[in-house]
Amino acid sequence: MGEAFGGRQELVSNTKINRHIKEQGTFAAGEARSLYDDQTPLPSGYTPMSSQRRGALDQIMQTSQDSSISRQGVDEWQKVMSGAYLDPDSNPWMQDIVDRSVGSAMSGPQSGFAMGGRFGSGAMAHAQADAGQATASRLWGNNYNMERQNMMAAMGQTGAMEQAQYAPAMMQGKVGMEYEADQAGRQAEEMRQYQYPYAKLEQFQSYLTGNPLMAESYSEQVAKQPFQWGQALVGGIGGLFSGLGGAGGMGGGK
């Protein structure tokens, strides 16, 4: 008989999942799908800036922009360091004190010379000049010594004065950072809300591909060989004639 089965064989693989596991996996997949279908917006994780905080920042910004206080402090420090208060022309307050004191000192000799009948004399003029000069010298000398001490003390404030010059700009920078942080927080929340549906989809897909309930399965391979109809017919007919020939031979022998 000819070979009815022959030629190329075909291997078919079948993967089967345990029926009970498949039922549980189907249920779990349905639950995951229901979670995915629920597109309820996320609660906002952004806390807006309170009106009190915003008002405080605005006030700080306004104060820093009006830097007259720090500017005055720096200006006074520079005057002391430059010796501006040593000069009568740049120290009108001290000059006024000296003028008043000199006037009082010069009026002293007048009464004595008047009582002696020498009022308006040259001696009286010299006495008044000496009294006024002595008073002015004493006051300006004391002022010089005091201002020199102030200058030495001001040298120790050099670092603080340098910081004071930049204080308004630094304060404005800090206020700007507060507003930038608030803006960044709002943008981050908007991005989180925007990505939320995609994150749920990715989670759903990850669940389907990595679900451990789907892993309990087995595979089987079945070998399939195509049936050769031509060879089967030829072989069958040949077998039939072969049988008939054998029968005739037997009859002829009888």
C-alpha cells in the first residue's frame, strides 16, 4: 500500500489556561477595566497661595523697592568713613552749636569791661576774641576726637553695610522665588491631571501583561501530517488488483 501520510509534518502548539485560573483572571481583568473606565478627576494636590501670604509678599516687595531706609544707613556710614563730620562746612549741626557757644563765651567779658568803664576798648575786643576762639577750638577738638572714634567703629560695620546695599535686591529675589515656587506647583498639578488617563491606561496594560493569575498555563504540541489522497487511491487500487490476481491463480490451480 502506498503511503497515505507523508511529506512535511506540521507541529501545532496549543496553550491552555487552567479553567479556574482563567475565570479568576477574567474577573480580575474586568475589575481592572472598571477602574480604568472610571475617569473621575484626581483630587488636586496643589495648595494655592493664601491671600495673607500673597499680601505679605507684595508688601515685602514694595518695601524692598523703596530702599530709602537702607540707602540712608549706607549714606550715613559713608559720611562717617569719609570724615564728612570733621569738616565744619559739611557738619551744619555742629557748626550751629559752636556758633551759639562762641556767642555766649564772647558775651562774658562785656560785663567786666563795662563795669570797669572800658566797654568797647581794644582790650575788650581781644578778650572776646580769645574767649570765642578758645570755645570753638575746644568744641571742634572734642568733635574731632569723637568722630575719629566713630570712624574706627564704622570700620567694623563694613561687612554689614555691604550686605545692606544688596538687601533690597536679595529680598526681591526671595519674593520672586516664592512666586516661582507657587507657579511650579500649579504647573506640576496641571501636568499630573493631564497624564492621569495615560497613567491609568499604562497601569491597566501592565496588569494584563503581568497578571500572575494568567501565568498558570501549559502548552502542548500536536504533530499533524497531511493526508496524501493520490497515494492512498493508487495504493488501494493496487492492493485490490493484487488480491484479484491471487484469487485467479488459485482457481487455475484447481
